[in-house]
Amino acid sequence: MEGENRSTRRKFLKTSGAAVAAVAAPTGAAAKAGQESQSQSLSLDLPLLHAFAEAVLPEEIGADGVRDALRDFVTWMNGFEPVAELPHPYLSSVEVQYGPPHPAPRWASQLQALDLLAQKEHGAGLAELPVGKRRDLIAADLERHDAGESFPRPAHAGHVATGLLARFYSRPRAADLAYGARINARACRDLASGAVMPPPLATNGAQG
Amino acid sequence: MPRTIEADVVIIGGGISSAMVAERVAEDTDASIAVIEAGNRIFDFENRFNTRRRFLDYGENPYQGDHIPGHSCKNAQSRAMSVGGLAMHWGGTTPRYSPEDFRLRSLFGVGADWPISYDDLDPFYQEAEERIGVAGEQGPPEYDPRSGGYPMDPLPTSYNLGLAKEWAEKSGIPYWRNPVSKNSRPWRGRRECIRCDTCSICPTGAKYSPDFTFRSLLDAGRITLHDRTMVRRLVPKSDSDAIGQADAFHRDDPDDAITIRARHFVLAAGYAWSSHLLLMSAGGRFPDGIANRSGTVGRFITGHRWVNAFVSVPMRLYPGIYGSDSLLSKRFQHQDDEAQPDGKYIRHDLRIWESDMGKRARLRDDHGNLLLGDAALNDWRRRIETGSLRMRGYYDVIPARESALTLEPNRKNPWGDPLPRIDFVDDPVSAELRGYTEAKIEERFRRILTAGGGTMLNITFASDYDHPGGGCRMGDDPDDSVVDAWGRAHDHANLWIAGAPTIVGSGCNNGTLTFAALSLRTASRLAGEL
């Protein structure tokens, strides 16, 4: 099991650079914000993040699923614009609201703290621990952050675990996995296809 | 540097009512038309797939800058203010009001009758549906009368909503598809809907929004559009009660006055800012404001309240395909003993949508345990064996005269003008019936649940009005209304008020189509005088 995890992490190290580079190039203000946020997300320790993700994401998505989820998470962070203008709340005349600052610095420090804690409590970094022990450490840390029942919007997540899981479970493919059906929410589709029951996933856990 | 804008017709406001007036007058006449809008011109249709993506991924406003900082109406429905108005954010729902809505005093002995009937408005409803493109399903004729068919067939019923309809109709209450301004086939240069399911930011243009009308009129050279231009006063002529000019400024050069002259002025600035401008124009021979000899400008602000419930139902649904799709029933808007069983005035619609309430992934289970690893997915799977639906009823509220927009002298916008506030006040009849009405709607929700099976997850009751209107209500009596049955101000022959401000009541349905129809009716009369 440990060997498998290390192998997975090495594989991720090889692909994580490509994942960051794969972010679509935005333009204008978004480009500027993207450049700033990219440097912030890069401050996350990606191998450590991968070890962390293995402990909080569903095991059944497998190594490929974890890689895909992390690639998406990093891409999402790279595109994040701090303090963005939010939609007007309906039935309200309050002044226009703005979103939160970039969460990456907060999450990076939490990851580092977890790693230090693992070393102090178990004599090894988080990535070197079995998944079960990692999960126990993370769960204890989450309890200290007063995580609620529902997932917040990812950028509002107080803890990096909540942020990663909120993003993972907000993706259409997570719903497809849960329902065992190719719902493909948010995808534009022809009118007729929305009128029939979604077809089953080709294989259990298919992420295509 | 001071400048002047001149046109045969000047339309103040740039929302859906303005678009309807501009298009109809442009088609019927050769008159020059200027549209004045305080907000920005956000003609970004070509970028909407990107803004939609960022809306989904990051929750960002898809219409950045569609508001004026520091310029707000307290208790208004939204801060949106741009070319296209609130109909840019609009979900595209287009039910008509019911015939009974126009005759409350005659039929039920409450509120006031409109000076027009449903039949008077029917051809303009039809015209509005043609112009904006409405896809709909004919409901039972006794509840959903129409003289003509919908321009487009309804969009195919989504899988989830098909099951919901079977479930709901076990109660004996008929449901049909809520009509929408979304194309079930290409319509007037806009493409067929592809169910992106983010109708507040439609990336394809299949949902109507007024920017399409304005762009088309601009391309044809039929209007001039002056955005970021704030009108702060209407000024009557010295030798008559006609409006001679409007005083304005551009937000980029607020110190340079703009004088706007026209043969006819059309105020199409919505229920809040239309009354605001009339009250701001007080002075001289009109100490209480323009068009306000009756003292009713800003009065009788109307709307409806809602009862909203989420229910768990014994069927497997797949939320996320087309959550915007909804069912409508006007069964309880009708006048009969089942709709008003106790002889009391109660009228409401019923709507049903798919939902994922209680069916989303979560971080903790019912016992507060954290769900990490496979636990969260397993918990999610267990809970989605049954589905969720959202039920809602809008019930009619009769507004009191004191339901009013007023100016707050101590709250000013960045240019020093007093800002408005709205205080919603029920007529005593509605105030007394509020608890009864909400209990009766809940009882009808439970009737549906009992017949179809399921449990109530939660139920909530609105505090304020939704879909507001009024403030310049229409009527035959100049002592008790602001405009006549065509939208012409009783006090000023060349001042017209279009759409939402002129309504007498809000009925039980979203009013956007009614605002559009009323605006077209106003435009038809105005065009006859040009």
C-alpha cells in the first residue's frame, strides 16, 4: 500500500507541472489576476497536497481520479480572481458584494502545519504516513476549524480539506459517479436529450 | 461642456419596457428615438460562454459593472441597472396574468379594478410573446385563456419534470409547463435553446434579453442610445403642462449639464426609478412632483408574497439537466368555491421545479461525523435513492395606499440627489388574511404530498413582496391614479409611463410579460400620435 502511494506521488510530480501549464491563457484583467493567483497556488506544496488528497477524496476514484481531481483543483486556483464582483442578491438592495481574498496562502500554511504535526506526532511527514493515519490527522485538524455539514463555495472554505472536497463534489463528474449515470450537469445539450433518463456510466467510477 | 439631446421620442430607462416601446415605435413610425439609460451598456454577448464559466466556477457576477455604486433604492428587488435592466438577469419566465387579476373589485370586492380588461391586453400579450419569443404549452382554457397559440411549441419536458408532473397531478390539481422566453426553435435571429441551464447568463442567446432588441435597433440606425446618462429632473413647459425638457448629466462628466428635448417623453425606468424621477422633479406649478396632482405617485407599490417548500419524493431523479424547467398551475387563481373555499380572498399560483435540496454531497452525516474518503460518496448515494422537488406559491397581496416609494432627504447618491426607499404595506384585507392564506397554501402543498407520497423538508414564507410594480398606477380617475388606460400621464399630454409602474396589482405570476404587453399597448397609442 505504501509503495503504491509513493509510486502515485512520483507519477503526480511528473504530471503536476503539466497540469499548471495546461491552464488556459486568459486575457486582460483576468490574465493579470491569473498570473498573480498562479504564483499563489504554486506556493502550495504539490506532492504534499497529493498525499493529502489521497486521504480525503474517495478511494474508489483511484490514482487516476486523484490526479484528475488535483489537476482540476490547481487549475481552479490558478483562475481564481481575489475580491471579484459577485452577482446582486435577488430581492435585496444592498451594495454590490465582493468575493474573498485568494485562499491559497491560508491553505498552504495549513498543509505545512499538518506536515509538521505529522512529524512531531509520528516521526514522519504527512506523505510518509499510511492513508488511515493521514486521514485521522486531517480529521482532527478539520474539527478544530469548525467545519459545518454542507460544503461552502470552495474559495470560502476555511480549511484546505473543505476547499478540495467542495471543488471535487461540485464537479458534474462527481454527481455522475454518485448517481451512476451520465447526467453531465451544466453541459449544454440538445433539447431532446434532456427529456430522457440519463444513460448509465459505462463502468463504475468512469471519469470520462 | 453643456450639450443637448433631441429626438421625437425620448425613452428614459433601458430595460424590457423601453425595448418594447422603442421597437414598436420604430416599426410604426419614422420618428427619431433616443434611449437614455443611467447604467452601463454591457453588450458582451460574444463573451458569455466565458462569463458563464466563471459564474459557475467562481460565482462571479456575469454582468460586471451592471450597477451604479452608491445609487440604490432601499428595499428594491435588485441593484441591477444597465442597458437591458433586470431582464438581463431574468430567468425568462413569461406567464400572463389571469383575467381575474384585472377585476378584483368587481369579482371579489377587494382592491381595485384595472381600467383595462384581460381581453384588452390579450393582443398585446400575444405581440409581446411574438417579439421576445415565448415557448409554451396551452393550459386548461378555463385557467389559461388565450386568443392565439404560443409562438413556439414548449421545450421538451425534462425527464425529471415529467416524473414530477405525474406525481403532482395525483392530487387532482392540473399542472402544465410554465411558459418561457427561450427558443424551442430558432427565433428572430436567435438560436434554439441547448439547455445550458444557466438562464440568468444564457451563453447562446436562446433566452430573450433586451440587449438583443437594442443592438438590433442600433444596427438599423433606428435609435440613439445614451448610456451612463442620468436624468435628474423633468421640466414642464412654461406655457402649458406638457413636458418641455429633461435635465441630465453624463456620469463621466457630472458637472456638464445635458438638456434633453422631445415631442414625447416615455418614462420606462421601472417601478422604483420612474416614481423617483417624478418626485425629484417637484417644483413650481408642480410642488408635489410631476404627474402627481392625485398624490399617488410612488403609492400603491404592489407585489406578491411566496410560500416555498422543498419536499422529498419517492422517485429517483437526476438533478442538473434542466433545473430551470418548471410546472405551473393557475388552478387557484380562478374564482370558484374550491379556490376560495371559505369565501375569503385567496388567490395564488403553484409552481414545481426539480431540486437537489437534501441530496447534495456533504461533509458531515446526520450525527455530525466527518465524511472523508469513500464515506462521503456512500452517504451521498444513500440519500439520492429518493428525489427532491421545490414547490412554490405566489399569493396576491392587495397594496395599501401607504405601500409607497418616498425620497429619503438624508440619504443621497454620489451626485447629491436624494435616494428612494420603498415600504411595502398590505391593504387591511390582505394583512388580515396573511396567516390564513399561508396556511391554506401549505395545506395545498400537503394535499399534493399526501396524494403523490413524500415528506416536507422545509417550508418558508416571504416577508416582502416579489416582482414589485406600481407607483404610477393606471386608472380612469385622475384623482386616484397617475396615468390613463394607455399609460399617458393624466397631468401631462406628452408624458407616457410604460410597464411595471403602471400596474394596479401584481396578481400571482411573474410580471415581466405583462410589463412588456403594457408597454406595447402604450407604444401603439403613442405611435398613433407621431
